[in-house]
Amino acid sequence: MIHAPVEVGLRPWGLDDAEELAAMYGAAATELAVEEPWCGPDFLTAAGQGARVRRCLADEAAEGFVITVSGAIAGHLSLDRIRRDILESADIGYWVAPRHRRHGIVTRAIGLAVAHAFDGLGLHRIHATTDLDNTASCRALEANGFQRVGVIHDFALVGGRWRDGQLYQLTADHWRSFSRGSAAGSGRRGTGGV
């Protein structure tokens, strides 16, 4: 089977995204109840999403984005705990709706966010933490130059049990050399912007 390439974008959250976000999360309510128990029932409503977007817009240490596929919302990505001190760092988190998984969408969205964090915000380091069993997320991070730096034991209480997490990091210098190597190997460099 041949899949046509899809146009992946990343744009800042807006209050007018609340209904589409709620519908997307509502379609994955069963998964979210197990994997993201902090969400709660309000998370699945337009009012809950509106409140979430407003909190993010008011937080100087966070930037929230919707991941789009051919213009439609397919997930979210955030840069959180943005530090403008000696660390110049941020955490990255993301989620893609089940029907959009396994098409390289999150890999491309991470690439767009990394370029924004380093070239646009001037950060030095990005951290990511993923469940030990989430190999797709690990591959998406590694495809963008992230390096695994360790395991955090009992990192998060998910599905009623404490799960270990894998900690990844990417520095601006490593990303630039990784990107040059990737571009030379493939004859092209990723496109897009935030």
C-alpha cells in the first residue's frame, strides 16, 4: 500500500480550537482514562479545553500548540517549564489522536517544535520523558536527535501503577550537527515552521 505524504503543521493554540480539541479527546476517552488519568471529565468538554488553552496562554513558562494534518487538528504539543535562566531549557510533551498514529506525524511535529525552541526561542536544551514501553515515542524523539540519558524509576502513576520513564535530552549544538548530518544523508532538510 502506498501512502500519500501528509502536510504536518504546528500552530499556537487559540480559544477557537476548544471544540475541535474536545471532540478529538472525546473520541479517545477510553485511552485517556487509562493513560492520562489527570485529564478528568472536564478535559473532554469544550469548556474544559477553553480553560486549558487560557491557562497556557497566561503562563509565560509554557507554549501550547495544535498539531495539524492538512489543516485539521490531529494532536497537541507543548513546551513546558521554559526556563529563561542559566538553564535556558524546556520540557516537550505531545499526544496524537489514535487514527493519526504510525504515519510519522509526531516525528515531524517534534522537528518543527525543536526548530522553534532553538532558533526561535534561543533555548539551549530540551528534555522529554516517555514511558519505557512507548517505543513509538522513543523512535520519534531519536529521529530528531534526542539522546536517551537515563531511566527515572517510579516516574508516574498511570493506570494504577507506578511506571518507569525514559529521560531524553537534546541540546541546540547537538541538534544543529545532527540536522546537518541528516540533511547531507537525505539530500534535504525538513521544512515547515511554527
